[in-house]
Amino acid sequence: MEYLEALEASGFSMFIKESSTAYVAFLAFHTIGLVFLVGVSGIVAMRILGVARSLPLGPLLDFFPLLYLGVCINVVTGVVLLCLYPTNYIVDPTMYIKAVAIIVAIIMVRKLKTYLLNLELGIVSESESRDMKTWARTLLVAWLFAVLTGRTVAYGLATKIQTSIAVLIVVSLVLLIGYFAGRSLGWINRFEQDA
Amino acid sequence: MYGLPETFLQLAFVEELIGTYRWFWSLNEVLHFIGLILLVGIVTVYDVRLMGVATRIPMAPLRQLLPWALFGFFLCVFSGLVFVTGLWANVKLHPLEALTIDHYLQLKLAFIAFAGLNLLFLYKSGMAQATDNLRAGEEAPALAKYIAATSLFLWIGVIYWGRLVPWGI
């Protein structure tokens, strides 16, 4: 704890906290990195789950440099933001949930990348991809938890729990309405036939 | 003081929701982020393809992702309207006052407007039609690349200035 207190009071941490632009710039770049990372990996997961079925899966690997850029931005900005108030974060269970969600998401991204590489090499075919759907769903859920915990880190425990429940209800409702709307409009049937 | 816009920009029922349920504001923050990821994530992939990255991917299937980007845009607009119309309940500031004093908010809105104009230019210049059916391996015309690069710059700017909005009030 003494080490964390020293880190929190260090010249670097104080400079960022007291600067009118540095702190918010790190926050802003953290969001930009998040969009690249979650955006690209989310598109791969959505494609595996049946969105834009005519999109070739293997060549999606060409977008991965954008994903790596997002990882680099978020590791740097994330570590800096963590150094500003480490004594607060170390006792906050939300940060641990966020860390677990990110680790799970990164593992899923690696699995999906290996799958895309194997597709490119002709080692596997899309029809053999039952596990991939589970990994894609896990990835999206993990990112949802990472975003949720990241956004609610500044709030009290009660608000965090209430927000989490509200988000899960809203997302479930949107998915349910989307599913039934998709069926009634014929989109889901059409996709199933395409598959 | 402000007249008609004051009536529409400040909604009592939204303020009441925010005042009564503390989770309502943070719920909208999460929805705003999900919308951003969908919108800017898909627009970024679309733009970098036009700029010459991942040319192995034809444009037509990429366009199938655009309804999801539109859904993300609507999520952002909905949650953004909650922030605006219920602002008083959170920071005791009228939305019109926030618009006049918050330079980050002004920049964010300007960047969104320019992104809209840029999209309009993509269609009016004929570049949308020229790139709609690009096959695998085909490059977009130079003008389309410039439009895509501008779009990417503007949307990253929207995120950047948008994240700074609370510090401008």
C-alpha cells in the first residue's frame, strides 16, 4: 500500500492530475483505443454470429493492425490512468471484474484470430465452426462487462449494481425485440436459409 | 430568456428520471459508449477499406454492416438527448447555457456536422456509387480515399471532443 501511495503522490501522477489537458486527453485516447479494439473484434464476432454473412471471414485479419493499435493505446492510457489513483482502484471490486472481462476478451480474440488464420490456410472450414459461435458470444459479453465496469467505476456500489441490472435488462430487451422484428421482417429466416 | 429552444431542450420528465433514479444517467453513459463502438468501429473499418487497407474484402458485404452503425448512431442520439434534456438534474445548468460555454461540446457538434457534410459529399460527388461495388483487390478512386480519411479524422475527433465535454462545463 505504501508503494501505491508513493505512486499516487509521484511527480508524474501529480502532473497528470493537475494538468488541465493531460488527464482528459488520456481519458479521450482510452476511449479511442476502446473503439478500435472492441469495434474490430466485435465486427469479427458479429460476422461469426451471422451478421453480414457474405463478408469473407479470413480477410478480416487485415483489419487486425487496427485492433493492435487499440490494444497499444489502451495499455498505455490504462496504465497511466491506473497510476493516478491506485489506492482507490486496488480496493474497488469493479476494477477486478473489468480486468477479468478484459482477460477473457483477449483470450477470445486470440482464439478467433487463430481460427481466421486456419481458415486462410484451409486447415478448417466455416462449417466446422461450432465453438467459434460460443467464443464470439463470450467475446461480446466480456466486452459488455468491460465497458459497463469501466463506465461505472466512478459511481458508488449501489449505483454500479443498479446500472448493471438496467444495462442487462435493456440489452436483453433490444436483442429480443431485434430477434422478433428480424423474424417478422424475414431477415432471420433469410439468413438461416443462406447459411 | 431563450424562448422556444428552452422548452424543448429541458424536459421535466427526463430530469425527474435522472433525479429519482441514479442509475438512469449511468445507464445512458453505457448506452452512449455501446453506440459509439458500433458507429465509429464500423465507420472506421469501412473508411480504412476505402483508404486501401484490406483490399481483399469487397465493399458490398461491408455495406451490410452499415445498418448496425446506424443503430449505434441512434443509440448515441437517444442517450445524448437524455444528457441534454436532463442536464439540469445533474449539473444545475441549462442545456443552452452549456452549448454557449462548453467549447468541447461545440467542437463535438461541429465535427458531427462536418462528418454529415462529408457523407453528403461522398454521395453527391458520385464516389459512393463508384465504390459501392468495389471487388476484392480493387482500389477506391483517390477522391474517395480523401473522403474516407476525412471521415475517420472527424469521427475520431467526435470521440475526442465528446470525452472532454464534462470538463468544458
